[in-house]
Amino acid sequence: MFRTAILALAVSLPLWAGDATEDLLSAARKGDLPAIKALLEKGAPLESKTPYGQTPLYLAAMNGHEAVVQYLLDKGANADVHDSFYKASMLDFVLERKHYAIARLLIAKGSGKIDEQLATVAESGQADLVQAVLEKGKPSQSALDRAYEAALDQKQTAVSDVLKKSGAHEPAPAVQIDPKLLESYAGTYKTEQFPIDIKVFVKEGKLYMQGTGQPEFAPKPKSPTAFEFAPAQLQIEFDSASSFTLKQGSMNLKFRKAVSQ
């Protein structure tokens, strides 16, 4: 009888833990602070995760629940978690949704890479957040220069001023490329590594790229075969007129021309 009761308890504990995890994630998504406090007091894991690796803090932050974010950070929640599907940090999502007060909280508590934070925040155009990142730590010179160049390209004067005062170098003059070489790159490219096509075309003397369902962008030439789009930390290297390699962080994708323009 006693053994049976122990076994029943052993089975029920994991079930409660699972329910508590789901309840905590749901409460964080909704911004229900009283429910979150009650669940954590009952032992729900602070770093509970969705199938995509999103924690209660992640869900509260991306949905704009500032009071919940502050509470979870005070409880010691990790501010540097990345989504396992999009590979995006919570700061990425927060800035995309313009939750700038929450972004400041995450910057203050995060212990992530300063170079990565600077690139992410500079793209938002929020000079005060850029200053907050610079006050948190010292970025590499290359990261500072890339963020400055991107801010100049996007005419983000306030951001570029902050970066310049922090020691960013003036960008090198743009590389001039033979128009015929640029035209040879034009076409639609595909990769077996990722379900996206990229259209490459020339407009007003510049090379442009556009992924399926995404806005077009003009990467800056670094050489006749190498291009960079600093706001998204993209590097593109043409191996020939029919293939290129796209690099972003740890991602390395090989694209081949499927249709010539």
C-alpha cells in the first residue's frame, strides 16, 4: 500500500511539473504577473522553454510586458537566450516590435557579446540604446566601424554621431565595379540548405538582392567579388557569375544560379 502510494506520487510529480511549465509560459505570454509569481513560488522552472527554446522572459519581452520582464530579470532570468528556430535573440524580437524600454532592461542585464548587441541595436536607429550598449562594454573596432558605416548608409544621424564619438573610423570609399561584371551576377539563385530563393539584379548602377517574400537590399561592394550588408551582418562572396556564398554569423549557405536574368 505504501509502495503503491509512493509510485503514484512519483508519476504525478512530472505531470505537475509539465503543467506548471506550460502554465508559466502561457502566463508570461499574456503578461499575467500574479500568475507568474504564484507559479514560481510553487516551483515552476524560471528557465522553462517552449519547443523553440523561448523562456518566460523571452515571451514576456517579445510581447511587450515590461513589468513582467523587470520581475523575471530581478529573479535572475537569463537575458541572452536565442530562439532555436529563427536563431534570434530576444533583443532582436524586442527591437523589431519597438519595445524600446524593454530593450534597455535586456541590455542592462544581458551578458551577451557586445559586438552582436551593438549591431542589433544600431540597426534600430535608437541612439540612446546604442549609447547604453557602449556604456555596458567596449566593442571591437571592426564592429564599431561596421555599425557606423551602416548608420551613415541609412542616414541615422543621431546613431552615427554616437558611434563617431566612441571612436568609429570613417568608411573607405566605395569600390567601383565594372558594370558588365555586375550584370553578369544577375539572376535567381537557390540553395539546397535553406528554403529561400534570392533574386540578384542591378538598379541605378548598384547590385541589389531580394530574398523570397523579403524587401530588397543593396549590399556594399568590398571588392569585385565580395559584398557586405552591415545592418544584417551579411557577407556575400561570388565564386563566379553563377554562384555565391552567403555568410551570416555561423550560417554559411551556398547559392547557385537557377535562372539568368
